[in-house]
Amino acid sequence: MSGLLRSVPDATPRKAVTVLTTRTDTPWTADGFRTTWVKTLKKAGVMRRTFHYFRGTAVTRLAVAGASEAEIGTITGHSLRDVGAILDAHYMSRDSRLAESGIRKCGAHESRTCFPN
């Protein structure tokens, strides 16, 4: 995990339930988060993207990096079924890096066995 992302969980008390809070250290309401999210996207010059879009992108990037579906779900908060559905419906067939990675793994496995699978 990158240094900045790693510092948040490391600094969060283990019994804490809410990690992201407002400036007044209270949990976000749905409306408050949505309003702040839209303002932040506009300020960054990013349009027509939802929080869920970026979560889906995280699912894909983690898969490309070699994370298992269980690891991905633990990081993003998705169920295993949702991780699989996101990868299957939107990304897996479109990402040649995943195909290349699978082929490399198969080749490495076959080089360690007596007979090709």
C-alpha cells in the first residue's frame, strides 16, 4: 500500500468504526458525503464520475496487480460476488495485461511440472 494510504489505517485506533470523518470528526451523512464528493471532483476537473466508478477502478487495478478477489473485497468493501461481477462485466475481457499475466503464470507452472497441463 502506498505510504499515504498506509498511514491512515496505521494511525486509526483498532476499535474505531468510522475511518473517514467530516472536519468536525463526525461520521459522514450520505448527503454530506455526496455534496463534498461533487465539489471535490469539480475542483479536480473530473466530471461525470461517481464514487462507485472509482471503487470499480480500484477493483480492476488490484486485480491487475495480482490481488485475489478476497483481498480486493477486503480492501474495497465489496462482497466476493460483487468483485467477481465487476471484473467479469466490466474489465476482465478488456484488460490484455490480465490475459498476459495468466499466460505467464501458466508457462511458469508448466515449466515446473513433468507434463503440460
